[in-house]
Amino acid sequence: MDYEFDTDKDQENKRKHGFSLSLGREILQNLVHEELDRDCAFEERWIAYGFARGHLMVCIYTMREQSHRIISVRRATRREERTWLS
């Protein structure tokens, strides 16, 4: 699998969530669950839940040809943890 992300978006994600978008690769490789993001009307985006750095994390991505385009990476909320780890 190929992974890509925008470097400006990476800096924004680091400021907002404290994580680089490059962590999305690890999340997708340690996948617990993924689902289509039904709130996004202009492109098909996926919400992936997986483990990285010992925590359940969330990665938002879209597919661009054969590549996963990482849009956002953050730590899962407590509610998300209860949903996907119980």
C-alpha cells in the first residue's frame, strides 16, 4: 500500500492533534474497524480506527488511485474506545 499526505496539512494536524499524518500508516496497518464517513459529501472518505503508540487512534483518509491520502490523525475519544474496544 502507498501512503501520502500534504505537508502543510501535516503541520496543521501536529498543531491541532499533536500527531504527524505519517502515523496514519501505522493506524491502517493495525486496523480495528473502518467505516465510510457519511458526513463528507464531496469525496469518499474513510474513518479508520487502529492502534499506534499503544493507543486507539483515528485516521481519516481517502483513496487517490492506489494510494491512501491521509487527511487527519488523532487519538480516539473515550466514547470511540468504548465502542471499538468492548
